[in-house]
Amino acid sequence: MRPAPVRPYAVRAATPPSAAAPPTARYLTNDEAADYLRLSPRTLEKQRVLGGGPRFRKFGRRVMYAAADLDAWADARSFEATSDPEYAERHSVDSRAR
């Protein structure tokens, strides 16, 4: 008789995840980061040149974004309402003249 096959998901479910394992950084390409943020890839390219975009890393010629940096950048741009003084300061007509 053959032994019963071991199913991979059953083995994973039986072993508890390690609490001491450090989270691994996930790096995204420009196109993947744009999809993640629901922006145009060109928008991220312009922000790399002009500033104001999320932190990025260069590996040789390749530009990569850490998912945690994208989340932090997006969180820094959250507001309660358009009447929020910080929102008004960032989005005033004068700030577009820079």
C-alpha cells in the first residue's frame, strides 16, 4: 500500500509561524509602485526629478521602491477635510508657483 500523500497546505498549517522572523522588505519597480499607488508611472518619474515623491532606491540602473516607503508617503498625504489648515497650506494657489 502507498502512504497517503502529504498536502503542502497541511504541513504549513501544522507549523506555527516564527514570531522572531524579521519582516522582509518588498521592493517594487516603477511600474509596480505606480500600480500600487494608482498613479501613472510617469508621475513617479517626474517626482524623482522634481522631488516630493516617495523615497526610492537605485540598484545599478534599476529604480526600486520599498512598499513600506510607499505606504509612509501615502499616509503623510492623508487629511480629514479640505478645510484642514495643513491641507490648505499645501494646496494653496501660491504653492503652485514654485
